[in-house]
Amino acid sequence: MNRRRLRMFTWLLWLALPLMALRHWQVWDRLPLSMATHFSAANQANGWMPRTTAFWFDMGLLAFMLTIFTAIGYLSQRNLSVTATSWALLLFFYGVIGSVCYIEEAILEYNLYGRTINSGVFGITIAVLAVGLIAALIGFHRGQPLPASDLISEEVQRGKGWVLIVLVALIPFLLILATAPAGALRFAMACFALLILVTAAAAWDGFHYLFTRHGLEIRTLGFRLKSLPRQQIKTYSVSRWGKFGGYGIRGMGGRVAYVWTNRGVRIDTQDGFVFLGHNEPERIVRELDAMMKVAH
């Protein structure tokens, strides 16, 4: 029942497409033949499109995003039980589609009445949605803290090579911060810049794997990402992470990976698997062996 309801709400996202088409149709005769469609950091128009081109661009963008979100939603529902994470992901999709519709409506209002576009509201909304989704994906499935026990060993997988790559992504946001007037847009760019800096700090600190008498804990920047009780561990072995699987924290629910490298150990659990990236995966296997022996 929950899965059926989730899929129903996923398909309801597609109502955004005919509703935005209807909105364009309502004001079509009053729109200029050449529409302002792109705006600077100071919210000044600096790009134009023919009216028909602008319409099909808006519809195409919405259709593309809806297709991607629907596919992700169905894949997540197939691989996961319907949990709070599934609803958090759907809420994120609604927030993003709603924000895109807000911008498209604001562009229409500008071309109709010359009303100023506040693109910063869009940026703040996306930043808040991203933080909320990340918190949900981590928080809902990190498990209960393991009982206090003697630490058997600790291994660390750092991604120092990724720090420079992550910081390069910071440059556009800093440029906008330096040129945009004070207001919502600058605040939004500051939020995104802070997220990037936290990501760089996490890559530098790395993933800490703490092997204890009761199981495994994974941490970064002192924050507990996941607890894996030893009773949930079925098997483990050296494995490789796919080149196109992405890096950082990947996956959700019972299937999650912590990777800054494509080598590591796959731990099969009762709910899925956990992948621990490490340049010397044999060490992780030895630590897991030691943990299981101490536990017994």
C-alpha cells in the first residue's frame, strides 16, 4: 500500500508539465516575440530567446527533470523498502520541480510586467533541500550507536587528492559572491560554498573505520555516519568499486559505499551491503577477521 501511494505521488509530479504549458497559453498573446530568459547575478536580463523557443526550452527542461526524477524514484523503490528515506527523496523532487516552476513563472512575470526576478530564493531553496536530503539519507539509516566498548583497531581512508578537485568547484560560487549585490542570491551562494568547504574537509579527514567488540562504526569529521553491528555481517571480501559509481558517500538505505578510491571491501549484510573504500583492502579484511574473532 505504501509503495503504491509513493508511486502515485511520483506520477503526480508530472502535473507540473501541463500546468506550466497552460500558464504559457494563458499569457501567450501578451508575451513579447523576443523574451528575456537569462539574468545576471544582479538580476539584470542578459540573454533573450524567441517566444516559441523559450516555451519549448521550458517544457523540455521540465520533461527532462521529471524523467530523471521518475527513473530515480522507481529504482530506489525497487531496491529499497518504502521508508522515510523514500519519502524524503520524493519531497526533494517536489521541491526542485516547484523551484523550477517558480523561476519559469518569474520569467513570465518579468516579460509581462517587468517585475524583478529574485533568483536568490531559488538558490536558497535548492541549498536547503540538498542539506535536508543529505541529512535524511544519512540519518535515517545510520543505525543505533554501538555499545561503548574497547576499540580493537581503526583504519582511515582519506581522499586528499579529491580536495583540490572539490575546491575548484568552489570558484564559480566565489565569483558570484564577489559580484552579486547583497541579498538572497549572495546568501544562497554562501550556503553552496559552505557545503563545498565541508565536503573538502570531509575528503581531507577521510572515512574512519572503527572496529570494536560489538561491530563497525564509520565516521568523518567526528560525526558517526553508520553503525554496523557484527550480528548483521554475513560475508565480506576484497572488491572493486565501479569507475562510474561516484565517490564520497554513495547509495542509500541498506546499500551504501564510502569511497575515495575504487578499491575496498564489500561487506554483505542482512539488509544489503556496505562498501569500505581503502587503498589496502587486505588490511580491512584482517581487521574484520580480528573483530569477528574477538566478538566470539
